[in-house]
Amino acid sequence: MANQAVTTGTKAPDLTLKDNHGRTVSLRDFRGEKNVVLLFYPFAFTGVCTGELCALRDELPRFVNDDTQLLAVSTDSIHTLRVFAEQERLEYPLLSDFWPHGEASRAYGVFDEEKGCAVRGTFIIDKEGVVRWTVVNDLPDARDLDEYVRALDALRTA
């Protein structure tokens, strides 16, 4: 099972991963610019994950705009993520935590050692790099997007 997840009020661990197009994306790239919704999910092409990521796609202006950037992370390879993004028309970065396997997921305390993948962890990180909201669900349990929206709205009005 996963270790203790990063908690609210703490500095978000930086991460640098390749996206589904092979571009390098670092969390620090958004510091001072945008709030980040950092979403960890187990695997591309699985039912609950596909449903969650497509729901985000369908509400994308709420999660990718002048104030916010969505980053989705799994332990799949960039090649798998490229095909997944094309198939599902996902227009936001899918980051590969493939190698070293699960390093970013471990840094956030959401890596399941037994299954070799991330659990469903979401972290909303403010422009200063501080975790302001988090939820971690077990593998079979989908997350509630309305909770993300409320947390982001609270950041905007703070």
C-alpha cells in the first residue's frame, strides 16, 4: 500500500517528468504563474481512470486556464500515454512516472508498492508551491470533480 500522502500546508515536492509528447514538464515551471491540479492515477486504458480523465477533458476550461494547469501522472510509458491521449482526445499533459518507476508517486506518498502503480491522489498546489488541498482514494474509487472546482474557487477568492 502507499505511504502517507503529502499533506496540505506543506511544500509540494518538485517533479520533472516527460509528457505524452516527450516534452519535459516540471512542477517548478508553474511557480509564481499558475495553481496546479496534480492528479495521480493508476493506469491508462482502465475503466475508472478513463472515466475520470475524460470527465476532466469535458470540463477542461475549469482546469486549464490563465490561473490553473492540470497535470495527470501515471506509471505508464510516454508511448502508452500518447496513444491513450489521442484515443480519448485528452488535450492536457499526461506525465509518465515510468522510470525511475513510480519516483514521483512515491514522493507524494501515493505509490502502491504491491500493485506497482499510483493510487488516485489529487493535490492542488498554489502558485507558491504549497499544497492547499488533497484527496486520496483507493484504486476502485473515482474522485469527485466538483470537489476540485470548490478547492480551486477557494484559492482564487483567498
